[in-house]
Amino acid sequence: MIKASWLESEAATDISLVFIMFIGHLPAGYLTTKAILSRTRAGSDDAKTGVILISVGLMASLLTDLDMLYFYLIDHRQHLHHGYWTHLPIFWLIVCLGIFASSALVRSKIGLLVAMIFTVNIFGHLLLDTITGGIRWLAPWSPRPFTLVMVQAQYDWWVLNFMGHWSFAIEILLVFVALLVFGKSIKTQRLANQHDA
């Protein structure tokens, strides 16, 4: 695991490997799931199926961060949460392959779609975390975390360091685009309901 003492010892110059994309995961999950549903036209005939599939995507986009409960309640912030097994791509690759295999064995088209949505959102989360958060893409063969950019520590409260970094604009953009897509979906649904009435 990545020791939190690393953060404490280097906090004056670098605050990478912390919780970046803390607002971007959910809107990214919504957008990728909507894109998959649009492409496959799944859920377009049945609103309940669409809601379930969107829910799967949203849940998967946040699932790897369930380790935050362990981080705060049990580990008492001793290790950075990107060092836990829930942030290891190899773990999720095995899980996702299992879901795909199970769905293929029972010949479930909806199961394969759920597997696709789940997989895209899990790995989307890990890709977003790689921007500034450090993900061990080669584990268990290498303990090295991969990070696209380093966020310099300028403020005591780590959140301000990320909010002042250009990478935060990615999160804001994700939120903005997700709100636009959501608004368009609501408008389209209202028009469809009026047309049916």
C-alpha cells in the first residue's frame, strides 16, 4: 500500500496521489452510460430498464471509491486509498471478465449490456484517477503508480490545491456537460409524454 506518510513528508512540494476527481466521477458515469444507451438504443422502449441501466452506470462510476469508508473508519488515513485493492485495475479486470462470462453463458443480452456499462464506468473511474491520483496499472507486476500530472501543494487544505489546478476544469466540464445532457433528456421525455397524451 502507498503510505500516507509519503504525503506528509512531501506535502510542501507535492500533493499527488490524493482524491482528485472528487466531483467528476458521477457525471462521467452518467455521460458514458447515456452514450452507451444511445448507441445501443437500450432502455429507449422501457423507461424502467433505462433507469436501472443508468443506476448501474452511476454505481459503477463510484464503486472503486467505497474504499473511502475503510480509509476513514478503519485505516484512519494511514494509507492513501488509491493504494487499496479497490483501485487495482487487475482486480476489476477479473471482476468484469467474470460478469461478461456469466452473461455470455446464460446468453443474456441485457447481462452483456450491464457488463459493458459496469466495465466502462469502472475503468473510466480509474482513468480519471490517473490524471492526478496515481493508479497502479501494472500491479501486481509493478508497484509504481501512474499519474499524468502532479498537483503542487500551495495551500494547507488539499482541496484548494486541486481547485486551483487546471485539471479541476475537467471536472467542472464533466458536471456542466452532464447537466446539459440530463436537461435535454428531461425535455425529450416531457415532449414524449405530451405526445402520448
